[in-house]
Amino acid sequence: MKCVICKQGETRPGKATVTLERNGTTLVVKGVPANVCANCGEEYVGEEITARLLDTAEEVAKKGVQVDVREYVAA
């Protein structure tokens, strides 16, 4: 797909590091599958993976964790 940010590059399968913050909790997930623009590096994470990341962030926040850094694990 054409990148919506730079409007020049094409996206290719790759990996991203996603940082989510909520209510004083920071979750960093490395190695998240994403489409990455070959021109500007913008990262696009799919809807299903995004839903999983948000669920994980909610679980971490409920446990009262302030900072959590983890590697993405496919379902």
C-alpha cells in the first residue's frame, strides 16, 4: 500500500516497536508485525494485532505495573 504520511513510499512487511501509555502505565512491545514504509519508516499495525496490544495494555494497567517492556508473541 502507498504510505499515507509521505505519499511516496510503499509499505513492506516488517517489525515495529509499539509504546502505549495509559493511567500512569507504559507498555513497550518490541517486534510487533507491521507494514513499514520503505521511504519514511512510518509503521502500520493491523487491526487484530492492535486489539491484542490494547488488551495487553489493559491487563498490565489493572495489575498496577508502571513500566513493562516485552517481546511480541504471536497467538
